Amino acid sequence: MTTFDEREAGFEAKFAHDADIEFRVIARANKLLGRWAAAKLGLSGDAVEDYAREVVHTEFIAPGHEDVVGKVTTDLAGHGVTSADVHVAHAAALAEARDQLLKAG
């Protein structure tokens, strides 16, 4: 294997690793957002985790944070939570998820 091939393999491995980390950050952030929204909805116990999984699943149906934010915003309609509030909570969840994963190693 040449030096070029080794470098190419290294770049491919880094790309795969970075993509995996980003996927995990997004999934964790969506779960955190789901838990935040569940509290706003007054859910407790298993219903909190069920709702959080539902929010995570939304990302898999239609990738992109706008669908996740839209779902949570719709679910929180009538609970005094605006779309802007959900966007702020989503940004905070992304930062927290990234921090958690980086600390975990």
C-alpha cells in the first residue's frame, strides 16, 4: 500500500467516524428535545421516554431538524410554547448532546 493509499484510507475512516458522531449527536439531541417537550406536555413515567423516542423517530422518517421542530411545535400548540421556544430548546439540546458525547469519549 502506498502512502497515498494510506492517507486516503485514513481520511475515509475519519469521515466515517465524524458521520457516526454527528448521527449520534442528532439522535441524542432529539431525545433531549423530546424529554423537554414531554415535560411541557405534562407527561410522566414511561410516557416521557415513549414521546422522546417518537421525536427521535421523526428524524428517520424525514431527515432534517425542521421536521423534528415542526412536530414538537405542533404537539405543544396550546401549551404556551412558541416555535421560537422550540428552536431555542433544539439548539440547546444539540449543544448539550455534543458536549455529552465529547465528554463520554
